[in-house]
Amino acid sequence: MNFQEWFYLFRDQIFHTSIVEWMAVGFGVSEVLLARKNSIWLYPTGIISILLSMFLLLNVKLYAEMLLSIYYLIMSVYGWVIWKKRKADGENQVSWSTNKELAIAVIISVVGFFVFYFVLRNHTDSDVPLLDAFVSSTAWAGMWLLAKRKIENWIFLNISNIVAIPLLFHKKLPLMACLTTFLFVVAIFGFLDWKKIIKNRKLKTA
């Protein structure tokens, strides 16, 4: 497929995008921008985006993807509760992960990868089970670290994003690929912003 064909596909996707889908994307972008600013409002906006996405996935009978969204929903509620509690306790939530937390994130990625790959390979008609499993499992770990307000969440999420971008192009979803590219860039700035927050806190306490 040449560039002109990709352009027409991209244009057609935009013209045929429903209001619900635009709202889901809009709230999803808002969630990442708010996460970059270390704002607790990332969770209510994220929850709205997830619920809208679940509605869309159910309509097109993508049940496995909807189950993944349920995980995101649970982690969003969990993260919201944790962030609110730490704010009430007066704690600065942003920090580097401990060795134990990093180990847990890696375990989530590895175990999640094998579970997803097994299910996709043996119980679906997926033609990209390896890449699809990798994208989902690293995103799971990133969401867990985000709930913990650990700076490494941006690294895991971008490892997921950098594989998801060509995968989405391969699946002829250029609109979603462009959105994921945007989220990739935002995540880089999110990492730098959170690093600055940690550095400023250390200077104040020094």
C-alpha cells in the first residue's frame, strides 16, 4: 500500500469516526496529558474514556479487547483511590520504583505476555499473537506502575507504544497509529516532567 492509499484510508477513517469514538479518544488524550502534569484528574477522565471504549468494543464484538479494558478500569479505580489516600496523607507520590516494584512490573510483563500469547495463538484467529501479546503485557505493567505513581510507568508504556505503532499500521488503522504516536511523544515529556518533580523535591529537602 503506497502513501496515497494510506492517506485515503486515514481520511475515510476520520470521516466515519462516530461521536462516541471521538469522545473516547479525547478523554484518552486528556488522561495522558493530566498524567504528565501529575494530576489526579487523569483517573476520572481515563475512566470515562475506558467506559466509552468498552461500549465501542462490545458493539463490534471484540470481547477479548473489552476484557483488557476491564483490567484498565480496575487499575484506574485502584490508582484513583491510592492517589487520593496519599494526597490526604500529604505524601509526594511521584518516585522511582524500588527493586521489588520493578521486579513485580517485569513479572507482570513476562507472565502477561505468555498468557496473552497462549490465548491469542490457541483460541483466536489473530495473525499477530506475538506482537499483540507484547503490547498488552507491557501496557499492563505500565498501568500498575502508574497507579503506584512510579516514574518507570512511562518507560513501560512507551515500550508498549513503540511496538503498537507499526502493529496498528500493519492492521490498516492509521488513525489509531497516529494517536499512539502522539501518546508516545507525550509519555517522553511525562517522564521528563516527573523526573523534574523528583529532582525539585530532593533540592527542597537537601
